[in-house]
Amino acid sequence: MAEMHSPMEQFEIKRLLTWKIGGLDVSFTNSSSWMIIAVILATAVFVVGMRRRALVPGKLQSAAEVGYEFIAGMVRDNVGDEGKKYFPFILTLFIFILFCNVLGLVPYSFTVTSHIVVTFAMAIFVMVGVTLIGFARHGLHFLSFFVPKGVPAALLLLLVPIEIISYLIRPFSLSIRLFANMLAGHTMLKVFGGFVVMMGLLGGWAPLAFIVVLTGLELLIAFLQAYVFAILTCLYLNDALHLSH
Amino acid sequence: MDASAAKLIGAGLATIALAGVGVGIGNIFGSFVQGALRNPEAAPRVFGNVLLGFALTEAVALFALVIAFMILFVF
């Protein structure tokens, strides 16, 4: 029987090429390689898919068009016309996360988004960007975002700190949501994979069937989390652009 | 008490959060089915919101999971 592996082993970062700049470790890891694969594949889908620009789209072209339309609709519905400027960013974000999530489901691959560093970098980029957009657009008036309207002054003492804290927590919840979903899903798949080996040729079929169902669920989650990340970015952007409350 | 035993108990306690998440997710889909039966035509339009609500609620369960992992492996 094969030796038992820890379900956490799949998340290990391995150096493929060791590079050092000064004291900084900038090695090319399995994580970086899968990021590059995701970017290349995503670019290929859009470039190759849209090369012919047929009036009646083929398979790849309609995939690219559906993705574009989906995010364009999302930005239009949630941010409005002013969101058009930020559409390329949100499309890139969505496609990158989607490809990283889905590629992670390929056996023996590496899930880039299962690392908090990666997701937190994206989330903090979004939040800092959104805050800067808010300040650039409204100046100091943006701070009124933290003051709920129609609330007695005595309550403001309590509510303003809560609003500020909930704003500052956004990048954490945004990043932990994506990272924990990926981590939990892949750990669960590995744990059930361990059951298959443990129960052997006779009993192993039940967990194997469960893994098949679970992989389908993970595919849904992979898409859903990319969608949630993109739509929350839209909502935060909308808050900064329109100071809705 | 032994520190490792306390760790295991703590990680188990962290999963209590799942009770709330179960209620939450059940609430989301229950309300959706109820609403969809009352007005089937409007159902497809709110399904995106249902999935968003599901993902946001599920995230709470995963926060609990992260806490459990932190208790088990970090400390």
C-alpha cells in the first residue's frame, strides 16, 4: 500500500528555480508556474477565440463572449455607467481567479488561490485602489461614507468606529473567503481520497463516487468564488463611486 | 490539562459556528424556494443573489475552519 500522505501536502510551495535578489527570495515556484499557466490559458482563450470574429461564433468564441458579457452585465448592473472605466480590471480579476481555481482541480496541479498571500495581495490591491478612487472623486467628503445618515448624534459615537472597522475588515474577509474555500475543498477531496485507499478494492468505491460528486461541487465553488470576488469588488467600487449611504 | 488535548477541544469548539451557518444557508434556500413558488417568473432573476448569499454565508463556515486550523497547526 502506498504510504499515507498528509492532506495538506498539496499546498506545499516548492522552488523550481532558486533566484535571489539581495536577501530577497524571488524563486520561481510551482505557484508562480501555475499562475503563468493560468494567464497564458486565459489569454489564449480570448485571443484565439476572438481571432476570427465570426458573426456566428464558434465554441471558443462564444466562451469568450459569454465571459465578457457576463462581467460587462455585472459591472453595468452594480456600478452603473461610470463603472465602464474599471471593467477591464474586473474582467481580468475574474478570469484570473476563475482559471486559477479551475486549474487547481486538475489532478497533480497546484491551486494558486489556496494561499492567503495570493488572495490577500489581490484583496488589498482592490481595497486600496477603491479607497483611492473614493478620495480622488469625493475628496475629504468621502469620509462621510463612515457616517450613517439619519442617526442620532449620540449613536454616531458608537456607529462610526463600527463602520470604519467593518471597512478595514473588508480586504481580510474578501481574501479569507476565497483562500479558505479553496483550502477546505481541496483538503476535503484529499481526505476522501485517503478513504478510498484505506477502504481498499471492495469498500473504496463509495468514497470514490462521493469524490466524483464533490469534484462537481468544487467546480461550482471554483466559479462561484471567482464570481463572488468580482461582484464584491463591484459593490465596493460602487460604494466608493456613489457614496450610497 | 495537557496542551494538545486543549488544542483538540478548542478546534472542536470552533466548529460550533457551523450551527449558525446551517441555519443561514437553510434560510437562504428555503426563502428562495418559498419565493420561487409564489412567483416563479421572478425566480431566475434572484438566483444570482441566492448564490451570492450562499457564498457569503458559506464563508462564515470557512472562517471557523480557518480558526480550527490555526488552533491545531499554528499554536
